[in-house]
Amino acid sequence: MPSVPETPPRRARLPAAERRAAILSAALEVFAERGYHGTSIDDVAQAAGVSKALIYEYFSSKRDLHGTLLGEHVAELFARLQANATAGATGEERLRGGVDAFLSFVEAHRDAFRVLFRDAADPEVMEVTAGVQAQATGVIVALIDADPEAPPHTPRGAEAHAAMLSGALQGLANWWYDHQDVPRAELVDRAMEFAWVGIDGLRRGRRA
């Protein structure tokens, strides 16, 4: 009697949370490589190995997918900043801790950082990235205000210094993307030379 061929086992269906995580992981890679406008839902579906329809079960649009992706990584970034930057006993230690926390995030999530800032000027994502930059500026202002030895400043002056430092660190991280052989500790030292020398001069009464 001829043998009946065995029916191949059905692939186990992933739980919804795992499917969503897999879609976000694939989207991160594609957005980092191609940018927001260079990426389609079809591209993400192909990278994730799922149907386009399945993606729409979790995300209403490409913008929703992109925004969700940014939101999750932004939450981690600011949790790191707040945990590390407030641990130092002095203003210099707090600033070094904040710089190191930011660069440690970049080191661990290079694709996420690229997605966060590569399309900052795009009208469809500008609101989200502007919000991230405003949050970063706010964290740095809080560090300045928490330093009992900080130089006298107006709120606008503190915000201007914080915005400059935030922009400088983003530029440094972008440079690091193409120079990944440079150790993070060396970049922290360079950033402190750039930022703290000027702040310390202000504390000592020097003005431009």
C-alpha cells in the first residue's frame, strides 16, 4: 500500500506583540538605509517577510509606522539621559554623564539615531524631530539650572547654550556614523573640551 506523504507542519503563528516588534525592526533597517521618502510600506513588508495588509493591521500609514518607531527610541534615549546626567556631583560630571549617555545610545542604536535625525527637515516628520530636539534642549537647560556653581544667565541665554550643545552633539554623532573606529570615550572627551571649557570660562566671569 503506497505511503501517504506527511503533511508539513504549519508554521506557528507569532503572537501579536512579536509580529509588531518584527515589523518595527524591519522598518528601522529600511528607514535608516533609504530615508523616509525613499521607503514604502511594500519595502517594509518585504523586509519583514509579511504582507502589506498585515502591516496596516498595526499601523494606519507609513507616517504612523515611522512615528511609532521614533517614539519608542526617543523614550529610551531620554530615559538614559535623565538617569545618567543627574548622577554626577558637579556640573562637569553631570554634563559628562549626559554626553556619554547620548553617545552610548547612538553606539547601541546607530540605525535608530540615523532614522531620528536624517530626515529632520522633511515636512512630514519635522514635527516629531523638532519635538525631540526641544526635549533635548530642555534636559540640558535643566542640567544648567541644577548646577549651584553655574554662571548667572537668563532663561533665553541658557536655552541658547543648550540648543548649541544639542546641535553640536547631533553633528558629532553624524560624524561618528562614518568614523566608527573612534572610541566613544574619546568622543566624550572631545565634546567636553568643546562644551565645558566654554561653560567653565563663563563661571569664572569671562564673557564674549
